[in-house]
Amino acid sequence: MRIGRLALAAAALLLLTTAGVPAGTPLSQTERHSLSSDAFRPRGAAPRPVVQRPSHEPPFGAFVGSWDEYIPQIGRYAQWLGNANLQVGHTYLAGNGWADIEGEPVVLGLWSQWRLADPSRMLVLGVPMLVPNESDVPDGEVARLLGQGARGDFDQHFLRLARRLVALGGADTVLTLGWEMNGVTYTHRCKPDPTAWKAYWRRIVSVMRSVPGQRFRFDFAPNRGLDAIPWTRCYPGDDVVDIIGMDSYDQPAGATFDDYVREPYGLQDQVEFAAKRGKPVSYPEWGLFRNGDNPQFVQRMVEWIRTHDTSYQTVTDYCPHGFWQCGQNPRSSALFKQLMTGSKGAPAGSQPTPPAPTPKITPAPAAPASPSAPPSPTAPASPAATASPTASASPTVPASSTASASAEPAPSSRPARR
């Protein structure tokens, strides 16, 4: 009887503790493992789901720039890696206004033509959910905009993007919609209203899937770790997510790769969350950061990617994160080159595209004019196979270790990132 009374008292204490935690309050590691969440149980409380391991090299690539003139850089990067098969092209839509979200036809067309030139290739497109996407918009305004999106006020912009992608050859593009939503960098962040954020994501996916001929895959890609809000609180549902991604940079200072695996909402939680749902993982952004030139991080990250069910990975290749366009990481660059040189990538057809489900929402905004097909992209130049481009200037490193890991490159290389 004494044991029973102690158990009841402990349960009552836990109930009182959890009832006093306001919604959206960030949890420490200790708190996270003492309070259950909507996705995870404390370690050891239940058997871990089986994590699949690929029988081939996951498709890989690097972010080398957003605009169409950066497409030849992919070929040069491949040459630097001993003619490795860089199968993934990763680019972003700017988020200054709604016209950016609808996509520049020439840019979308050239990237889509790069994808169509080889059946083993994959185009990954970062799509902001709100505009302006990097203007320090207050939380109250973000919540209002998310509510508008959930009601369908912005449907027409995503419908135009979907139609353009299909018309220009990008029907099977992977979309990292609202990436790093659990952080604070972007207007499309989740924390101001997680319920509206999830409803808005669902609406965007339904709108884009309503376009005939589409075979899009949607990648839910938070920052690794807790950041501003547990990313599980932002997860919109298995029926509207195809890949469970994670942006993973080498931070905070002094942390080890084992910390990144074990931390709450870290790499282990990601792969278990995905395995439970029968979905692959991805690493759309990864690279060095707070710990400088760190070959051990590179070794462990590549090993992690190769030993899990990874749909694709793309390293962020500008300073301070990268290896080819950043001269300040010579040891990591040499190791990355050693690990990836001559990689054949994944065989064509190893990443099947799921059939498009029946859309739940059929919007009826005014149909945009069909864009004209752009000219074919310029063929990559042929520099010396081992020559690195001039190292870009090192951007200013943000002060907060929990902010988005991406440093700001030259404005012409991609949409601005803080």
C-alpha cells in the first residue's frame, strides 16, 4: 500500500507540473525528458522504431547559389570531387514579395532543365510561406499572416508556383516549404501560432497537389534541436509530409557530434520520428559553424547520412559552412573531398516519387498566364579538376547559439539569410 500511495503522489505531482507549463514554453533537456511530448517518450520508455539503412550512396549535392547563373557551378563542384555524381541541385525562392513565391519563370525553367537532363537528378527548392520573409516581422503580425494563410488568402501564389513548375519541367521537385520553421530567423516561423502554421502548411500542400501532372514531394525541415519551439509542435501531419528533413550545423561552440545525436529534437529523435511514420530523412542544409575547421564533424555527419534512410543531402557551401568555396576550412575541405571523391551517387530510380493524393482543397483563383519556356541553360565551364574558386569573404557570425545556423552570403548568391 505504501508503494501505491507513493506512486499516486508522484503522478499527481507530475500532473500539477505539466499543467503549469504555458503552451509554447521552451523546455530544457531535463524538462524535455521528464515531460512527455506529442512525438517522443523519455529514452528507454518504449522500443525504438526500426531505422532503415540505404543500400546505396544517398543522392548528394551542395548549395552553391540560387540564381540560374549558378547552375554551371554544380559541374565545377563535381569536377573538384573527381567527377562525382552530384545528383541534387538545391536552390531557393526569394521572399521579398509574392511575385518571388510564384517563381521567376526563366530561373525555374533553367533549374528544371538541369534536372531533366539526367533521370537520377533531384531538384530541391526552398519555398518561403510568408513575405517579406526576413524583415523582423513581430510575432503578432506573423500570427495574423499565418491565420490569413490558413484561411486561403494566399492560395493563388502557390497555385501559380505549382503550375509554373509543372509547365517548365519541374513536376517532381522536392519542396522545403517553410524551412527552419522552429527558429526565429524567418517570417514563416511557427512559434507565434503553431495551430495556424500547421493549417497553412496543409492548405499550401493541398493547393499545389491540385495541379494536374504534379509529383511534388514536401520536405518538413526544421533546425536541429529545440531552438525556439519543439519542431514536433509544428508537424502538420503524415498525409502532407513526404520527407522529414533537418538543417544541421556544427553548433553550439564546444559541442560534440554525440551531443547533436542525443540532444532533444536532435538527430536521433529525427530518425526515430521518421521511422515511426515510414518516411525517409534528409539534410537540406548542413556544414561547419561555431567550432571552425572541424574534420571530425564532417566525418561523423557523412557517416550518419550514409547509415540512415536518407533521401538526399546538400552541404551549404559558402563561408563559414562549406568546403569548396570557403578557404578557411582546409582540413575539413580535404576530408570532405576524400570522402566524396568519385561517388557514383544513387542509381536512377532509387528514390521513387509517390503518387499524388487526391487534393482536399480545390481553390479557384484567377488563372495566371502560362509562362513561355526559357532557353536552355549554359553548359558548365571546365576549369582544372582540383582548382577551388576564390574563397568568399567570411560573413558575420550571429551572436545567439540558438539562432539559425546560416550565415549571410553575398546577396547575389541566394535570398538573404541572417
